[in-house]
Amino acid sequence: MTTAQLLQQLINALSLGTIYALFALGYALVFSVLGVLNLAHSAVFTSGAVIGLLLIIEWNVPLPLAFLGAMLGAGLLGIVLELVAFRPLRRRNAPRISQLISSIGAALLIVNLTQLIFVNLFSTTEAYFPRGLIPEAPIQLGAGISAQPINLIILVVSLVLMVLLQVLVRRTKVGRQMRAVAFNQRTARLLGINVSRVYLLTFFLAGMFGGAGGLLYGLAFTRVTPFMGQDIALVGLTALVLGGLGSIPGAVLGGFLVAMFQTFSIVIGGSSYRNALVFILFFLILLARPQGLLGQREQSRA
């Protein structure tokens, strides 16, 4: 492989990795604060693509506004999940496995509702973004290296969102409250923090990031289906575990690592082996460092 080809594949991997990172961030946010995996997050991911698609096709909304609408819609769906699938069980002191199962049921319900919408609107279970929505002519970066405009858009938008999240969590009052609740819910209540509101905000942010990833993923492949979240769910979970459960930087690192291995495994051995190589990496990392690359051996979820 020449240097130009290597850099070309690196650009492709970075674009895909940012989407995986956005998806894994939604997992990481909820797990770090509540200590439970939201397995309905893949359905929220799909909802972002579906909302964006409907805004563009049915209401002719410009792409930037459709992107914001998809993020807000997916964020509101995250709030609904917290109120319906998690909070009632938490108030009854139900074990976390019950919340996990509840999230699976919520995911199936959302997927079925999305499938019903697709059948009624498109008479099929797949739809496509309009051609020409984003310029298709490759942008020359020099030295025989080019990039599709959508890949550069994904990279820039995703990195901006990740930086904004890091600033929110580390530099704002709301972020300090989230970290306090993640460390100890009871102590946070004694400090006057509205824990229920923090939970709602966490699900809203997780939903927004999942929705953003879903729309960008749909734009990258131009195709949206009610089941697209299922294709990325295990990959996103792998990225989360690789980076470290509950670690926001770890989720970002895991997303990039998974995308790198997928992209370069296609170059080496074909697309048939890309997921196999990712899960081999997953297994080896768990053997060598069970807490993940950036996780703590004794998890405090702070």
C-alpha cells in the first residue's frame, strides 16, 4: 500500500470513527451517570436518521435545520425513554437487569413504530436521501489524496460536538452536577442537586448525540431503514468497552480504534472479515485490560 493510499484509508476511517464515537458517547453518558446500559440507544440512533429524512423529504427543510431537528427529536425521545422505561423501575428499586430488559423492549417498540411509518409513507422499509443534497465531487487534498465532501462534513461536525460535550461536562455547573451524581447519587441529593433533572438531561444529551450520529450515518450511505441501528449497536458497544465503560474520552478513542480496524481489515482481507477482526481485538483487550484502555480498575463512574 502506497503512502497516498494509506492516507486515503485513514481519512475514511476517521470519518467512520467519528460516527462510532458519537454513538458510543450516548452509551457512555447514560452508563457513567446511571450505571446501566441503555440498549434502546440503537433505536434512538435510527430515529435521528428518520427524523432528518422526513424533515428533508416531507417538509423540504434545509439540511442544517434538519440536522438540528434530528438532534432535538432524538434528544426528546431519550427523555421519553427515561420517563417510561427507566424511572418507574428505578423508583421501585428494581435491579439494573430489569432496566436493561426494559430498554430492549423499548428498542423493539421504537423499531416497529418506525417500520410502520416507513410502510405507510414509502410502501417499503427503506428510503434514500435526495441526490445532490451534499456535493459529490471529491475534494482534492493534494498528493493524489481526495475526500468526499460528506466525509469532511462528518469529521468536522462530529469533532465540534465532541469538544462541546467535553466543555459542558468539565467546565459548566451542569457538568459538575452530572459528575457529582455519577460519583454518588445520595451525596448529590444532600448537596441540593436535583438528581431527577440530571437524569433527564443525561438522556437528552445521549439522545442528541445518538441522533446526530444516526443522521450522519444515513447521509454517508444515503440509505435509511428502521433496522440501521441494529447494524451499529454491537460495534458501538465494542467501542465503549474498548475505551472503558463510562469514560467519555474512552468512548471517543474506542470509536476511532474500531473504525481503523474495520477500514484497514477491508484493505487487507476484504469486508467479510472486518467484524471478525474487530471482535478479536475486543477479546484481546479484555484479556489484557478488562477495564478498557482508559477505564479505571476500580470503577467509580465519576
